Amino acid sequence: MRITTRLALTSLIISTLVLAGCATDEYGRSRPLTETEKGALIGSISGALIGAVASKKDKRTKGVLIGAIGGGLAGAAVGNYMDSQKKDFEKVLAPERESGAILVEKLPKDVLRVTMTAQTAFDVNSAQIKPNFNSTMDKIGKIVNKYGKTTLDIVGHTDNTGSHKYNQELSERRAQAVAQYFVGQNVHPERLRVEGAGETQPRADNATAEGRAQNRRVEIIIEPVVADS
């Protein structure tokens, strides 16, 4: 991701949080930003490579993350926590799942993947979330805040039409749009990372229109934050 793009996104996030004057704790309850948090957010602009929402390839500082979410999970609590979150996603997003607009999957090591398909999230060649998908994004944001002891890696994908450069940039913009929406829902920026995968990770055959539609998507990879043993 270009530094200028990340700086612009960081500035937007900082403005949103400072104007709102609040964040959420690990249980999704609103709380005011501390002076330390405000200072850390503002200071991140000058850091350039340390965005409030950084590229997925950047390494998270676990100590900062643990402090932001009020501590990590431990032992059997990890599996139970993520299973409960998956059930909430499946229940709340049942209409979207039935229509194919959202996919909810459990991956190895207590990781969840929530996929926003091309069906309703974005128009072709657009990185703007469709207005009629906002209610779904609100549902996802509420669950993400409820289960605050997690990180979210937001990955944009495209089909293989168009140039590699265009597809890469479009996938990044789509991931950024989702991250920005979550910040507007008071998801702590330290939990978020964005990445554009372009056309490099297809789920289906790009030779058919149906396959290309499956490949145009944004995936939210949700991982538990585990406390040091």
C-alpha cells in the first residue's frame, strides 16, 4: 500500500475518533478516549509507516494491542469465545447468508472468515460500499465490537479482468472502505489491518461470469488475541 494512501486513511480515522470522542471497550460499550490514546492516534500521522490502520504485512505490536482491548484470551476461553462469535454471526446474518451476500466460515486455529460477496457489497469497478448494504455492515460492526478481543485482517479481492495494477489498487480501496466503515462504528483501529490481494487468490474459475463474481469479494479474517502464557 502506498504511504500516501495510508496517511490519508490514518488522517480520516483520527478525525473520526477525535470528533466522536469515544471508542469501545472489549465488550462493545462506549467509552471516552484517554489522553494517551488521543496522543497515540495523532502521533501516528508523523510516523508514516505506523498507521492507525496499517497494511496487513506490517507487524502488530502485541503490547499495544493487548492494552487497547483490555487483555487477551487464555486457555479454553479462546475456542468458546470464537465459537460463540460464529454463532452470533450466523444468527444475525441469516438473511444475508441465505441470499449468498455473506459467507461465514470457521478456519483452523479458532479463526473465522466473514466474506462479503460481490452480490451486494460493491458495484463492478467501484470501491464504494452500496448504501443498501449499510445495514449489513452495521450488524457486522456490532458483533465485532461485542467480541473485542480479536483482530480483523480485511482483504480485498478482484477477478482477473483489467490490468494487474488496476486490480491491486481496486482491492486495496475496497479493503480500506470496509476498515473505514468499522472505524465509524467505533471499532478500535489497532485491531484492524488492510490488504489488497488483487486477482491473485481466486475462489473460482475466472473463465466464467459466475466464477468472476465469486472472486470479487472482501474477506474479514477474525483471529483471537491470545494472552501470553
